[in-house]
Amino acid sequence: MSNNLWKICLFKLKKYISKYEFNIWILPLQVLINNNIINLYAPNKFIINYVKDKYLYYINNFFLKYWENKNIKPVFNFLIGSKNNIINNFLKSNYYYFNNNKYKNNLYNFKEFNHCNLFKKYNFNNFICNNCNILAYKSSIKICNFFNNFKYLLIYSNTGLGKTHLLNSIGNRINYLYNYKRNVLYINMKILLNKIKYFLYNDLIKDFIFYLKSISIFLIDDIQFLYNYKYIQNEFLNILNFLLNYNKFIVLTSRFNINKLNGINNKIISKLYYNFFSIKINNSNSNLRYKFLVNKCKNISFNLDKKILFFISKYLNLNFNKLENILYIIYINSINLNYLYKININFIKNMLYEFIYINNSNINIKIYNIQKIICKYYNITINNLLSKYRYKSFVWARQVSIAISKKLTNYSLIKLGLYFGGLSNSYILYSYNKIKRLYVNNYKVKLEINKLIKLIIYNKNEIYNKKKKIN
């Protein structure tokens, strides 16, 4: 009976212990069970102490569950030697009652980490590829095939460029290829840090590290959140060393490259630098943004003209999350205004002008064009605008053009003063602050400034479109 019971216990332990540890620490043990006394025979004291620290908690839980109906608590007797040498070993016996009350509040179901956190909507089939991200895409597919020489990968880029998509695609592809037989852990770094805090507070960190042996693939998102957590960084370093020693597959994502991770322990950075193959996803270009918008329009059954999609991808240099939000804004507004089948460039311009002039990296607006449009709007000449006359109409147009020029360009105060007839820095700053204050407090001024900004930006776009026709 004792042999069969111990075999069941060994079978349970194999799920949580690697073959290497199982052969070294568990197989040398011999067991005799008398009532509730469990005699464990080991070759030396070193194995006894190691088994007490690492595995006794799990052995005790097995017997408690097995004898749950009988209300029997196991008592462990550790002996040096073997079953045949009982008399000599009896003098060295050490009865050990495992106090389970200490760990009563520390029981934690670590199986919540298995598979449940992956986003199933992300896969390699719906990932939009281009020269910007093709290397990260191919490397992510390659690591799913479990090559022995390619186990550690780090993908870094700015936010909203597809890191999380690739990370979930790796987990979903592995689950598909191996029929969920490989345990995959996907977790965000913020959640992992909170879990480590909880485990440290409840003395469960050793159990968590022990549980990690049963996981094959680790997918950790946004490791840059490790900064300024010195105490937790030491625990994360122990976990990372543990995973590297057991040759686990690890894929990490970060907003920054390894060399630019500030506030993180140098030991962690050196481990990442010498073990991980880092790949950058470059910022998206207009072609990639255009493909993304076309794909999203197909998913929501939204028919937009290709010229409109090209216009959005050209003049909105945003990440994919923001582009998706803008597409939904257009879709909802078009439905609310009963304008679904009459969407044109002018409709898009009126709706998205704020996004365009805030993200005006692709638009090089010249101050001369700003002055020309403002003079036409207020019905004055450029000489009147640049003169030192203090008529109200001239002063207002001059201050508005200064404020808009400072908003839409990156020129310094000195350069702006030169463009406006040699005005001083203090007057340029005074004009900008005055218009800014009125823009916030006066609704009529706000409408007027917004109208002028629209005219300036879309005048620039029309000039560009004349030079290069959109097919």
C-alpha cells in the first residue's frame, strides 16, 4: 500500500519538477508508511535539508488531500540510509510535523496564468507587414518552431506599432501547433510586478518560482516598467536567472532598446544584452498606414474612397491605435449625420484638421503662406501687416498671424521677429500669449482661429496635391 501511494505522489510531483531535479533529489528517497507516520530515507543530510526546504510543502499537501476524509495529518520521519538499515537509522531519526497552518493563507492557484491572458484576435494572418516591421514578423514566426539556437527574443519600438500583436501571435501560434500541450504564459510587466509584490508579502515567491518550471514559453510585455523598483528588480533577476538556467523560451517587448532602459539594474541589462536577440520595429510610413486603414475598413464593412484613406495616411503620422480610433470617429460621425455615402475630402478635412495640425511633421508650412492667407481673410495687404501702424485691424491681424506662425512652425522668437518686420522678442511673446488667452476664454476668437488654421493647412495640402496627383 505504501509503495503505491508513494508512486502516486511521485507522479504528481513530476508535473512541477524538472527531470533533472526529480532524478537528483526525489528518486534517491525511499519511503515506509505506518499509519500517519511517513519515514523518508535519504543518503545524506544535505538531501534531507534540501527536500525539507523545496518539496516538503507539496508532499505534505498530497497526503493531506489523500487523507482528507479520514482527518489524518501526516508526520514525517527523516532518516539517513535505506530501508534495510532500520536499527542504525532509528538512532538518527527526526520526527517532523509539517505545520500547515503557517501556509493556510498562502495557498494560491498559479494555474490562473495558463493561457487565459492571450488575446485570440491577434495572429500572424491579420498582422500588416512592410519594410518597417518585416524582420520582427519573420523572427516571431521563427521562434514558434522551437529552434535550439534561437530562444530569447526582444522586440522594441514606440507605442502602438504592433509589439503586443506579435507577442500574442506567438502564443496563439504555439497553442495551435502543439494543441495546447505547451504551457504559455503571457503577462504585462505591470501585472507581473503587482503579482511579485503580493508573493513577497505572503511568502509565496519560492512557490511561484517553483511553478514556473511547468511553463514552456514566457511572453512578457513592456519590460520598461521595471524602472525604479529596486527591491522587485532583484526578485525579477532571480526569476530571469532561473528561466535562463532551465533554457525556457522567452520573448520580451519594450519601448526602448536594451542600452536605453533607464532605472534598471545593470545585472538585468547585462543579462538581456548578452542573451537576447533584439529587433526594432521602425515607425510606420504612409504605405503601411494605408494598408492598415484598408484592412480595418474591410473588418468593419466601411467603404471609404482610396483617396481619403491615402490622405489620412499621408498627413496623420500616428500609431495604429490612434489611426483605428480616428477611423471609428469618422464612421460614427458619418452615421450620426446621415452622411455615410457622401463622405468626401472636405468632410474629412473639417473633421480631422486638429489632428493634422497637431501632427504636422509632414507639413512644412511657410510663414509667407500664413501671412498671405491671413491678409486675404482680413482684407489687408502684406505691407500693412508688416508695417508699424497701430490701426486696430492691422494690429489684430498681425498678432493673430504671429500666434498661428508660432503654433504651426518651429521657428525661434528671433526668426519670427525678422519675418514680421524686425519686431522684438517681447512683442512676439506678448502677441502669442494674448491670442492664446483669448482662444481659451472667448468662443468667437476660438472659432476664428480654428477657421484660419483650417484655411492655412488645407491650402498647403491643395498645393501639394497639385504637384503630385493621387491615383
